[in-house]
Amino acid sequence: MVYFASAKKDETETKMNAPAKTEEFAAKIPDGVYAETVLDVEHYTDRLFRFRMTRPAGFRFRSGEFAMIGLMVGDKPVYRAYSVASPAWDEELEFFSIKVPDGPLTSHLQKIQPGDTVLMRKKPTGTLVLDALTPGKRLYMFSTGTGIAPFASLIRDPETYEKFDEVILTHTCREVAELKYGLDLIEEIRNHEFLAEIVGDKLKHYPTVTREEFSHTGRITDLIENGKLFTDLGVPPLTPETDRGMICGSADMLKDTKALLEKAGLEEGSNSKPGEFVIERAFVG
Ligand code: A2P
């Protein structure tokens, strides 16, 4: 995922380089970064797309972490933080992205095609990792928009189901069409050769929209506050005894969801001090 709260709106549009197969482009790739090949691109709406690319042999990450993804724009690399949406065991890398018409990176990234080259800095990092949570029974993943990306990784990682009896992924978007990435993902897991058995009935998906009719509507914060989330899922309200949380979304959503988890008695954790919930702040400007 990527947010552009701090992106400069008046930035002059510069032309993206041709794909890296040309020697001219290859010569410009900065030292110490990976240059990977785009394998597949899927567009969902005029605001959302995902892509898959080759994974460098030496690139290790924990499911839920993010990396700096970039393109050469003119003769300069432009990078933004992106959660890796594929799980740690996957041979390829997947990313889910917003399209910002004048975004310094996404205005170019949204045009990539299979065979093109995408840059990636070598060191992944992030707080939405299982290691940052203390043991619990039920793991909530709260996401809005492209904030579902780190959870797309974690719900495809068998370790998530070794550590938790129940995994609840909430995804709130403005419109139904924006839920498609998440809906496809659940379908993929249900039909997956080995994941289907590992996941079993432990994974619950709770998609909601705020600006159209749908089976579930409303902001997740309202649905936590009025208890509808728990009634719909048939689970007790949030408690630090059994429940753990991960949050990824816009700055306001992070703030409001955090306040509700704290009100329920959960304490924030980090890589160095595991706790009852974690937040990814890297994407918010
Ligand atoms: P809403 O339509 O009521 O603004 P965005 O595309 O702006 O990032 O929003 C994605 C989703 O997150 C929308 O459904 C939006 O609802 C919701 N949202 C925005 N702000 C908050 C917030 N503070 N708490 C919970 N959900 C939010």
C-alpha cells in the first residue's frame, strides 16, 4: 500500500524510462538495489491495481513487512514504501497499489506492463509482524483501502494459523469494486493446494463499504463501537485476554481504531516490545 499525503502536487511530470532491457536503462540502475521484472498486472478500478514481479534470490522478509519500491523517473529513482502483499514463502512478490494521477511514483507505476523493470531497495522492515504480538487466540486485522496489503501476506502464511485459532480480516472501502482484491484473495486461499487445509475455517473475512449499498456497510470504527462487528461474527467484544490486533490504513483510521483498541484494554506493541496490537505508520505522510 502507499499513501501520498506528503506528495508534492505541483511536481513536474517527467517521462519514465523505457524498460530495463535496454543497456541505457541498465546502466542507470542505482547500485545496491534490486531490479526486478514485472510478471503480471491486474487493474481493479481507476484507483487500484496489483502487480507481481520476480523475487531476488537473496531477498528475505517476514510476512507483513514493507519494502521501498521504485522506478527510474527521468534519470532519478523515485521510491515509496509498499507492503509486500505476498507471503514469505512465495517465489514471486506481489504489491497492491493506489493510483494517484499526479503521484511522483504511482502516476508512472500504474502504467507498468509484464517485462518492465521495477526497483526495490534491499532491506524490508515493518511492525505488522507476528513477532510483535504477544500470544493470543483471535487475531484481528483492520484495514482500509490498500491497507489490506500486509494482511494479504499474513493470511497466506501458515505461521499465522499456528499462532492463532481465529483470524478476522476486516476491509473497508468506499465502494464495492474496491473490495475485489480482497474477495479474490479469499477465493484463492479457499482453492489453494495446501493453504485451504491449513486455513480451514479459521479465517473470517469481513468486507464493508461506506459509500454504496452492500451486505455490510459502515466504517469499521463505528462497527466496533456499536458492537455490530462482533454480533455479525458471533464473537465476544474485544478483550486483551484473548484478542490481538493489527491496523493498516489512513492516518485518521489508524488513530481512531487505535483509540478503540486501547479503550478495550489492549496495549500497543512493537518489534522490540511485543504487545496486544500493532500499527503500521510508515505509509502516512
Ligand atoms: P468514508 O467513506 O466514511 O470516508 P480513503 O479511500 O479515504 O482512504 O477511505 C477508505 C475507507 O476508510 C473509506 O471507506 C472511509 O470511509 C474509511 N475511513 C476514512 N477515515 C476513517 C476513520 N477515521 N476511521 C475509520 N474508517 C475511515
